[in-house]
Amino acid sequence: MNTELLQKPFSRRVFTRVLGALIAGASLLRVPVGAQAQASSQAQAASQAQAQPASRSEPINRIAFGSCVHQDKPQPVWDVVNAAKPDVFVFLGDNIYGDSEDPAVLQAKYEQLGAVPGFQQLRQQTDVVAIWDDHDYGVNDGGLEYPSKEASRQVMLDFFGEPADSERRSRPDGIYTSYVYGEPGNTVQIILLDLRWNRTALHEVADAEKRTSRLVQDMGPYDASLEPGATMLGEAQWQWFQQQLQVEASLRIIGSSIQLLADFTGWETWANFPADRQRFFNLLHTSPIVPTVIISGDTHWSEFSRIDNSGLPFPLVEMTSSGLTEEWQAISPNRHRVGEAFAQANVGLIEIDWSVQPPAVVMQIRDVEGAVLIEQRVGF
Ligand SMILES: [Fe+2]
């Protein structure tokens, strides 16, 4: 999503298991999960690549995340993030508004982000991980067809300190990844899906009247992609995701750059790919049951969504935080929304309550002053 929409409506927006020996023998607790077979040396290399990686013997307690940060804009939100001292920060996409097939342009925009003092402090004090969405991929609402994805990923992974030998750099179908933090019995798995590399065609509404009526309802220009083979993840990533859901964890956080639980909005959400969305639910409830929450971005507003009948023994809750700088006033209807939605710059915080088993989470959206806009406690 981007702000140009205001002038141009409808071009909007814009393993697995913890390596026991490694964990037991190291104070560094973040383990990249994708390269499990390559064991400890690669995991340690990945962690060392972070500016100041998490290094503690206790489980992580606080995770912050956000999306949609425009490199040209003031970014007061970092003061709120840094004051909260999260153990991990997740960039959920649109981490720059790159919007170029030229990797030099993307690199220059990442350098703008990298020069922001608040971001620099974040890198110094917090473990930072990232996935992309369309604008940092390189094009608004881009997918499988985008020709410069290879160049885009190298620039992005360079910026975020991904090791040179990481499979995220060379895997033929995208930069999806996962991490496990903590010790056995108190582990948090974070899965970050790549919703760009393999995403098949979107279908834009052609009829002018229908488009206008969508706009009046604060809805976007897309119809669902129902053709055989329509997919967001692609088959190899689905297989990988299924394996990730076998990982033992006390808490699982699934990062989706675009909204997953939200009702159909006509903008980019999983609802445009109903077969994939249903496959997601099916996989969750046919895999070992682990307390799970969804985090997402992209929208330029913040909200909670909840589905009670996903097949899991607990309500499935999604917290959408967007944007770190971007704001979009025309909030779409969403029958799965819980409470209010807020169209002001914000960041998401997840506090894990380890005093109960299974752990509970307190999920908050905070504005750039640090005020709590929305809060949900989620038990399992
Ligand atoms: Fe986006």
C-alpha cells in the first residue's frame, strides 16, 4: 500500500527441532531453523551476523514487530520500540518503499533506513529479523512475475546481515525462514513466510462500476484467484511450512506480510487465494497442536482479527501492525475484526507470560507516543 493511492485510487499499495546440543551448550539462543541439517556452525554464523545478537540464558519475553516504513519520512516510532527493549524485532515487509527494478535504488533506500538513529539503536540492542512484502520486493503488489527478485533479495539480505552461505540467498523459490528462540520447554518459533516470490496472478476488477462501488466501501480492486494452481506460497514453500509445523515449540508466531484472517477486502490478503487460506488452516489443525498467533502488516492500519472455528482448540488471533510510518484512513470492513482499528502509525508488541502453561501472550498495538491503542491477552 502506498500513499499515492490517495491520488490514484486502485493502484493502492500498494527443524526442526531445536538442536538440543547446540542449545544446551550455548548462551546464544536463536537458531535459524531452515538449515537444521547443517547444525551448529551455520546457526552460530547466522546469529553472529546480527549487530548485537540476543545473548541470554533465559527465554525471550518480548517481541516487537512492524511493517511499512517509508525511508523518506520521520520515524519517531523507534523511540517507542527501543524503550520497550524487545528481545527480537521482526520486520514484516514494506521495510523500504523501494519500488524499483534497480538494485542500486533499493540499496540506497536501505541505506536511508540504516542511517536513522532510532533504527541504528534497534540494531545495537535487539535481534532483528526480516521478511519482505511488495514494495521492498520491488513493485507494488508484485508476485511470481517480478523480474528483479533475485537482485532484490541479495540487497535486502545484505542489509539485514544474512550470512553469505544462508539458503535464503540461494534457494530457488524465496526467502522464507524460521527461527527458534529459548530453551527446551520455553521455546518460541517464529516462521516468516515469503508471500511474493511464488505468488501467482492477482485478478483486478475491470468493470468501472464495480470498482467504484468497491471504493465507496473502502475496498480494493481485486477478485479472488480461483484458477487451478493459484497460490501464494508455491508448493515447495508449502512443504517447507508443513515441516516447520512439526517443530516442538511452546509458542509459535507465524509472520505473514499481508493479512491472513481478515475478511475479503479486495486488497491484497490471503482471502484472494481461498484455497491457500484453507490449506493453511488445514495444516495448522492436522499438525501437532502448538499455541499459535499470527502477525501481519501491509494495510497501513492496525487491528486484531480472530477466527474461532479454524479447527484449532483455541481461537486463532492475528495482530496486524501497519505502518511504522504509513497511515491509511479508508479502513476496509472485516467481519473477523475484534475491537477497533486504528489508522495511525504504530508498532506491535508481544509480551509472553511464561507464568502459565501453556504460555499466554499479551499483544499490543502502540502509537508513536507509546500509548496502547489496542490490547488482547490470548491464552491457549
Ligand atoms: Fe505491501
